[in-house]
Amino acid sequence: MAQMPLRKMKKNQSGTITAVKVGGEMGRRLREMGLVPGTVITVQGRAPLNDPVALRVLGSTLTLRNNEADFIEITVADLATGD
């Protein structure tokens, strides 16, 4: 398993949120959208300039700016080993 910021995930890649590394208003807003540790997300796509990113979360689609996605740590399966 590999850990990375959400911003570095590729289209159609899935992973599990391990941490939301921001507090205050932005941290509260991200958590209210369902972006909490243990939640599985899938990157559905990106805008032409890679910002924002569209995510599939808890049966819904939402978008995040890259500066918001930087605060979300994801664990993804390592494709080379299949873990």
C-alpha cells in the first residue's frame, strides 16, 4: 500500500482516506462533505488544467480544488505488487 496526497491520484484510481490534515473552516467543510478517515474515494476525472478534481464519495460526485486536495492523505493499492 502506498500513501499519497489526493492531488497526486490518477483518473479512475481509488483509495481510502487516512487523514485530513487541515483544521479550521476548511477542515470542517471537508469533513462535512464526507471526507473523513476510512472513506473510500475514486477519482472520476479532472478539468483540462487538472484543477478541480471530480471525486466519487459515498455514492455522490463532488469536486475539490487542488489546494484543498493537498490536505487529504490517501492510501492506495500499489499496482506493482497488487497490495
